[in-house]
Amino acid sequence: MRSFLLIAPYFAPQVAVGAYRWVKLARKLVPRGFRPVVVTGAFPEAARDPDLLAAVPPEVPVHDVYLDPRLLQATDLFRSLTARLPRSKKPAGPLRPLEGLRPFQSMNDHWTIHTLHGAREAKRIARQEGVSAVVVTAGPFSAVPSGMWVARALGVPLVLDFRDPWGLHESGAAPPRDAAERGRHHVIDALETHILTRADHVVLNTRRALAAYQERYPFLASKSSFVRNHFDASLYDPIPASPEPPSRFTILHTGTLRAETRVDDIGQALRRIIDRDQLTPADLVLRQIGRATEYERAEVARMGLSGFVEFAPTIPQRALLGELRRAHVLLSMVDPRVVLRIAAKTYDYIASGMPIVSITENPEVDELLAHRPDNARIRPGDVDSLVASLSAHFDRFRATKALPTPVPAPAEFSSETAADRFAAVLTSLGV
């Protein structure tokens, strides 16, 4: 078994999209002879799923030591002190959606102040375990310098796994708004260039991200590749072969609603269909499983859709397939600026074999949807096409009252394929 250090601030048992990629890879790399030694850092308030940690192979040690306990204690003390201070009563501002990763608006992330401690602990564990490479999965990008320092100290190869673009993140596509943002652009560009130059291999998770990085950094051509996000069919609970169909047409969206996943398009499309066919909440529902804020609830109410939208909390990964199989259409949606990334939920949707409607500008998604003729990619803002696609699915439901028949998921998007490709990267570096 060949061991490598994996610096993964997000990892099991954390319930976070950033954790799933490497839990799945760890499960499939072990049978291929590679043993990740994981260093992670779960904050006390982080949501946890013990079953996800139980799914990690016993050969994979998970060290939750990246966070500095002294800094955690100091942070808690600061919060308790500030909570006691008198606060002026200011009128509440307008509701705003959650913001996701925005490197150019804020160079900090939750792990930034723990970087030095995390690097020291990672180096200690790496020496203890006798690893022959360091892999960093990012974002958060503050972990990348930690990995570079540890790899250099040990004299072993460094692999960077970019789950999201850093210097090419779409939130930086617009011109800088002020001097501070312009300065952050320069700092990130300099940091990224410095680190990519010294990395032994760089992995992106979409073909378009790989092409964009190779265009900006030609020296990456010989030391970069892409390994998609993926589904692990063995992580899901078994489900009945013929689940009971819901009584109403069900559109399902999973994951966090935020600034990049607004309800604007789907809300307008539903409003048109409901008004056209004079539907009631007994006929149609949009189920949102995952985090949603008062902003989205207010938007739904503003469009008169409160009775047609059901908000449900996040569910464990193992229960996800059962929920996907009980929906007539699976919905994914991202902001039109997002052209290098693909929503990670898309791979779980593919695993289910059910129809997918993906609202995205990224044409690479067409590759992922080709396995079902009734899958559709809709460009953001094209509400007419969205209405037409959903109407076709709704008409089939009204005619049959049945759930669509699942189709086999392409092996190209499985964890086994992803693990083969990552294993090839590690082998090429002599791990």
C-alpha cells in the first residue's frame, strides 16, 4: 500500500460538498493500492454525518488536527465577549442571498488563521506515516501554501487538486471594483503562479477548467490533467426497484441555494406553467432539499409560489438516491457567469438515472447529459425553453401518473473511473 498525505480541510464526517469528492476517491483508491493519510479540520459548529465517516475505509486514517485549539478557544472567547456588548438598534437591511466562494472579494477563509498550525501538524503526521507525496484539495485555498510547505520540507511530490478554479474563478471575471479588489487580484495571481510553478501536478475537475488553466499557464501542459467529480453507487442505501410514485409532479433541487443558484428562472417557469394550466399545489411541487435562507423564501413568496415550493433540510448522502428516484425531474441551476465549473450534484443526478434539467451556460454539461434523450441543458435566462422542457415532463406525468424509468449511469462519471485517473497521476510521480 503506497501512502500519501491528503490535506483536506473538508472531509468526513463533515456534511459539505467539498468533503464528498475525496471520501469517494479514498474509498476507491485503497483497492488500487493507494492509502490517503488525511489531515482535516472540522469546526465545532460544522454539520456532521457519522455514516459518512464510517464509509471511509479502515486503511485510511483521518486526523482532525488542522485547526489550532488555542485559536478556536480565543475565537469562542471573542464571540462571547462581543455578544455581551450593547448593540445599536439599526433597521434591518434588505435580504440578500448567501455568497459562495469569492476569492477576489475575500482572500480569507475559515482555515486561514490555522494555516501555520495545520502545516506543522500535517508535516508531523506525514513523517510519522512515511508518505511519499502530498495532495491538497482546494478550496479552501489557504490550505495550498500549507501543502507546498510540507511537500518541500519532506522532499516529496506535490499534487494540487483544484475543486474550484482559484485565479480563474468566475467571480473575478468582471473588472475590479476598487483598489482593494485590484490588489487582491494581483496577490492571488502572484500566489497562484508561484505555487503552480512548484507543483509537480495540478488536477482540475472539468475539461474546460483544465483548458483555461493551460492557456493561462502554458507550463502546465505537461503536468496537469482533469479528474471529474463523480458518483459512488456503493455509498447509497438500497432502494425499492419500483418506488411508490408521488401523487403530484415533483421537481427536485438539492444543495444550497445562494447567489450562484437563484430561483429566478425556475420561479418564472413555474409561474407560467401554473397559470397556463390553472394548477394547484396538489398538482405540482418544487422540492428544495438543502440549505435555503429567508431571501429565497421571500423570493418564492413574492412570485406567489409558497404553496408550490417545499423546503426540506439536508439529508445524509446515503439517503440521496432514494429521494432522487422519487422525483420526476432533477433540477440543477447556476449563474450564467459560471462557465468552468459543473455543479457537483449533477453526478448524483446521473447516478439516479432520472431526467435532468440543468440551467447552465457551460456547454461541457452536454457531455454529462447525453445518456438520456429527455435530459436538457437550458441557458440561464431562457425561460421559454425551460417552460417547454418542464412541460414535456409534466405532460408525460399527467398521461401516465408514473415515475420515469431510470437509465443506467455511464461508468465514465463513476468513482471507479475517477480513482483510476487519480491513481495514474500518483503512479506517474513515483508514489
